[in-house]
Amino acid sequence: MKATKDTSCDSVALCAISSGIFGFPKVLCAKLIIDCIIDLSEETPDLLPAEIRITNSDQPTVEVCFLLLSQLLFIFIFISF
């Protein structure tokens, strides 16, 4: 994530690669990726690219990431009002 600033990237893709055939726990994988994005946005918001994609070809992992992001968005909207 921090390398995007050095390379002037407008977007970055983070792949949850180990959550598929290597068996890394899907929920933990999704949480680590999301926490990394949140931590960087709080510490150094100027380092964030305009677009961040969380990618994977494993549908169950995609669903876990979507669920966690949906919950986070709901909490953010609820707190904002």
C-alpha cells in the first residue's frame, strides 16, 4: 500500500491469495486486508490511491470480504448520522 505513493499509482489491487488452496482462514485474511487499508487511511491518508480493489478468484473469500466491508460501511453510516 505504501509503495503506491512512491510509484504514483492511482489504484492498487490486493489479492487474498493464501485464502484459497493454501487454506489461510478466510475471515482472518479479509480482516487483515481491510485493517491494513483502514490503518493506512488513518495514519497517512495522503498515501491512499484513488482506487483500492480487493481481489480473489475464490468465491467464498470474495463473499467474506464483501460481508465484512458491508458491515463496516453500515457501521460508518450509522455513526455518521
